[in-house]
Amino acid sequence: MANQMKDMGIKLTIVGGQPSKLRRSPNLSSVPEGIGKILHRAACDSEFRQRLLEDRAGSLADCGVDLTPSERAALNAVTASSLKAMIASIPA
């Protein structure tokens, strides 16, 4: 059965079968989905990136990405320099 699941692209994990090929950047593999979307957009859109760095709360409210309360809190808590580094690590 494990080989069948592997052939279907499913990886067995402690919590059950998980897709082995997620549509996420390798750099975002451990980042919550909403934060990954924000970082990717900031990496690709210089206007959004600048607004995110200058007015984080406003840009997150208007970005169209549904963030969980914990994702929003994490993005609001990170320093600007850390946020810049996270954005820079994403391939545009």
C-alpha cells in the first residue's frame, strides 16, 4: 500500500498521507500558507513590498489574502529588517 501511495504522489507522514509535491516554493515549505502568499507577492510586486514595509497593517488589510489571526500577528510582530530578509529569500 505504501508503494501505491508513493506512486500516486502521496507521502506518508505521522499525520497520514500528504501530497509530496506541494505548489509552494521550496523556500516556503515551513511557512504558513497566508504568510507565504504575502512574501511571494512582496517579492514580485515592488509597490506592494514598499507599502508592506511602510504600512504593514494597511497593506495586509487590503491585500486580498485571508490571513489567520496568528499569521497576521506574526507579520505585524516581525521587524522590518527581518521582513526584508524574508522577502529577499523568495525567488521572484
